[in-house]
Amino acid sequence: MAQHYDIDMIHHVCDYNSYYKEGVKNPYIDHYTYKIMDLKEPSQRGHNAAILHFAPKLNSGINALANSLNIRTLQIAIVPSSEKDKRSAGLETLITHINGTRVIYDPNFLVRDHTVPKAHLGGDRSYDRNINSVSVHNAPSKDIPLILLDDVSTTGNSLYSCREILKNVGVKKVYMIVIGQTV
């Protein structure tokens, strides 16, 4: 991950080649494809290995961000699943592996209020889809920088819309980080 963090950029741990591209098995899938798939699904045999693979990379990036801001505490909000009441066990577990920086995480910082079609299955990837289906149930501190975390970003719309939602409740600095950026 980066050593300098632009607040308007989506920072990522690795490139992500989706398993399917335009309905056909992607010939460029690699070990990151499988690691991210395992991270997303706790029932997968490789889930714990994916946690152990990504945790040090995310930890290093978060500590670099905290150091660059000359702070010791960051907040984290996770972009909610497309399913109402579904949480990301993989991302939540990764957060527990962060050390060196104090992290404030609350699953109610961002909540999906109603289920929407999954984007990777052809659902609407629009900015408005998220603005209209996600809300803040427990407001983060306005003055502590916040990391907006997601597993994969393709268009960035989920991140940008969730960032706007957080800024609308007063959070001053929101940094966007994903595990995999679709290439």
C-alpha cells in the first residue's frame, strides 16, 4: 500500500482480477482472485489463510497513514454488504489484526437499510443506489480521520457514495482503502 495517502484516491492492497469478466471465466485470474474470494466467505477452506495474508499488508498501510497524519487513532467504517443485516466477517477480522494504531470500529457507522441487487451479479452499480440504501446509525467522531474499507472496488461508486454519507454527518477526513482494486 501507499506511503502517501491522497484523500481523493481509492488506495488498494492488491490488483484484483475478477473470476468472471463479461460472463466468461477470466483468463487472468491469479492467487489474489482466490485469496479475496476466500476472504469474503468465512466458510471457505482458505478463509483463515486469506486473513493471515492480507492482515500484515493492511496493518502496514494503516500505520503508514496514521504516521503520515501524525496521529495514533483512526476510525474505520466498512462499506456495507448489498444485503441488509449482513456484515463482512473477513474485513471485521482484518480490523482485529491492526496493531500500532488505535482503531475505533463500529458496524453501525454505515448500515445497509434495505437489500439491493449485488453489483457483481449485474446489479445497479450507481452512486445513487448506495446513497438511497445506506445510512449512518451511529455517527463517527467528526474530528478523528476515518478509513472507509471495502473488500473490492470496481467503479468506486460504493466508496464515493459512502464517503459522501459520512461527510454529510460531519466526518472531516475520509480515506478510502480496498483490499482489491478490479483491473
